[in-house]
Amino acid sequence: MSITRRQFLQAGTITCASVAAIAAVGAADPASASEEGRKLESLSDPTPVAEGTYGALVSFMAVMSDTHVDDDAQDYDNNFENALDDVMKQWDAVDSIVLNGDLTNNGYQYQYDILEQRAQAAGFSFPASFTCVMGNHEQMGDGTHTQELVESLHGNFLERTNASSIYFDRYVGGTHVIALGPDEYVSPNDVTSTDTFRLSNTQLSWLSDLLDEDQSTGVPSFVFVHEPLQYTVTDSYPGGWGYENSLEDDADLRSVIFSHPGAILFSGHTHSYPDVVQRGSGNLFVGTGSVAYAYAQGETYLTDDGSYDSFGWFVRHHERAVEFCMRDFLAHEWVAGSHYVCQL
């Protein structure tokens, strides 16, 4: 059975990074806004705004990532169920719970069984209550990453999540949600990082067409991909996990996203403290943290002190704004300084 990054780093030796590199993988600047158009605003009150503040509610979803359920990771499994309990108690009427990749530790059937059991224990139905996005761990298996193994693990994902494809789109409430995934096989012999996560040209063209349609009608697109674009969210800068171990075709996806300012890109993978930043001509980039084990604010895998949190987002699409409220699932409270609104 393959190990997680946390276990790997605890077992091995981490190469020392320069002070500059460590600084570079810290929190992205949330105040970095677009040159023109909509602006991201930070609210002092961490609790969600009253309904109707920004018009009618279009959709409401809980967004999590990196749950890493497994039979020998009870703390991960417990954190997942705890997060779902929190969602149920706070907002039992969410339109969907988005799991933005690394649902499981290896993509095995028995791990999906645990996911389903924990969801049911919290009062949710799996996969009906969820929108599942494929992560690198869903195609991890035993780590050999042979094409036969990857195809088998892709089959597990499709069967257990009821997804129509490795990449797909759907409407959550009235919001257009687009889920991306590694549909093109990459041999581990052909990459320089630990990941083999590539989006095909067919998928990128499909994505561009969908974003064109949304842009023409003036509505935002919620795009989910497990691995982040470089130079966006925390830990996606040189020296960071999200920079060194991420998308094989970063530049191609970047071109599509940045040419559609209405696209909001949600990414996980780094386990870093969740953030929302604005780049380019107005795109929002959302780091979705981790439920299994998340680093505290200001920490990354390079400065791991062995203590972990469990975070996620409550995202509400209002008629005239998109709202992001960060949730501390262990403390069961809203997180001060992590409530954002971007008016449309």
C-alpha cells in the first residue's frame, strides 16, 4: 500500500530549502486584485451574510478536499465524518458537498466503502449528496502507476462516484460546476515530479467551449481541479508542493482559465491553509485545504510541526455575489479573517 505525503515526509529526509524558497511557498496575497472589474473583498465578520444581502441564493455548497480515507488512517476517516457532521448540523440543506480530489488514499474499492459508510453515518447519501472530483490519489494504487492499474482505478472512481467521465460538468442549484480530471495517461518514466496528472487536449478544448458559453451569458463558472495552477494559491510557488508536484500541463490550463475571467478555480492537493486570491483580469483562485490533515496558517510541508487542522469552505453563489466562508471542522467554528465576497 502506498503512503501519503505526510507519512513519506515523516519517514524520510526533507532537503533543506533556502529561506527565500520557504518564504515563496507561504500564503498568496489575497489583496492582489484584477486591474479592472470585480474585486475580492474580505469581511471582518466571519459568519455568512444574511440571505438576500446580495439577491436571491443561486446555490449553496460545502467544498472540501483531501479526505484520504483508508482503513489504517482512522484519524483521517474520523475527520471526514466530523466534517460531514458539522455540515449537517450547520447547513443541512446544502445543494452538494464537493470533494475536490484525494477522496481516498489509493483509489481502492474498500476505501470507497469507508467513504460511503462515513457519509451515511453523518446522514448523507454517497454519492448522491456529493460532487466528486478525481485527485492524484484516486489513481495511486500501489504506486507503480502502470497503465493497466490506472485504468482499473479510473473505473473504480467512475463506478463509485457515479461520474459520467473523469471530467464532467453539472449544475449545482443554478451554478455551473465543471470538474476536471487526469484523463490522459502519463508514464512515471516521462515525468520529473512525483505526480502523473495530465489533462488531455480534448478536455482542455471542452473546458474552453464551456467557459466561452458562460462568459457570453455573464455567469461565473465554478471549475474544480485537484492540483493547483502554479503562482496562484498558497504553496503553488517555487519550492512549494503545489509547484513541484502538480499538473503536467500547467501552461495549457493556465491559458484557458486566464482567458476567461469569470472562471473561479478551486484546487486542493497542497494541504495548505485555505485561501482565496484574485489574479489576472479577475479570476478567483481558491485553495481548498484538507480535511484529513491541514497545515496551520503560515505553515507548509516544509515547516511541518506535526500538528494538523481540518478545514473547508462553505460557498454561496448569490444573484449578485459569490461568498466564501472558511470553516474549522475541528473547532466547529467560522474562521476569522477568512470570509470573502466577490460581487458580480
